[in-house]
Amino acid sequence: MRAVMVFVSVPGERRVPLPAQWHYDKNDPYAVRLSLGAPAAGPVTWVFARDLLTEGLRRPAGTGDVLVFPRHGCLPGTMRIVLRSDADAALIEIAVQEVTGFLASTRALVPTGSESRYVDIESGLAQLTGRGD
């Protein structure tokens, strides 16, 4: 699902449009992927829990590299996602409607609570132990 997010430069609160795309694969049912940046420039992809994004719609959620915050006070139709690495951090704003639409499409593929039925544990173990292929 394509989206346009806004990268917020925190010190000056300068806002810059940022191409973004949400990805979901039922073969990795617990995770969502957020690719940021123009495809021609090689976007950066963040992988984090679908539950984290869902929880972040209601209350601040996350620890570590990805933090999600519900509707921003002065921009009630948006939510914020903070992405952190050892070197830097980015504050992203996105329309709540885009996130809820994306999450609805993921639940249509894999209903919440049924994720374990879509995980191929035997294949995963074979890959980890070098017995795959």
C-alpha cells in the first residue's frame, strides 16, 4: 500500500513529504514492513510487529528502534512513528486513515490471533540448521 508520509525534522519541526510504502506478507504474519524513500534511490525498509502498529493507534507503544504514538494533538488525523538506529532517528507523521486501512487489509489476509497457522516452523528450522534446500 503506497502512502505519503511526512518526515519531521525535530529541532525546527520542518516537514518534508516522504514517499512510503506499507508491505505485508502472510508468510511472515506477525510483521509489517515500512519502506521509506523513493524507489529509484533505494528505499530503507523497517520491519516491526503488526501488533505494535495496532497498539500505537490507541496509546504510545514500542521500545527500542520503533516507537508508535497515537493521534498527534495539533494534527488529530495523524499518528507518529519514531524510527531509531545507532546513528540517527527519524520522526514520521502519517494519516491515521492510511494506517487503519492498511491494518484492515492485513487482517483480511491473516485475522488477528490466527498468525500461528501461517508460520511454517519446519521450514524455518530447516533453514536455521542448514538442512533447507
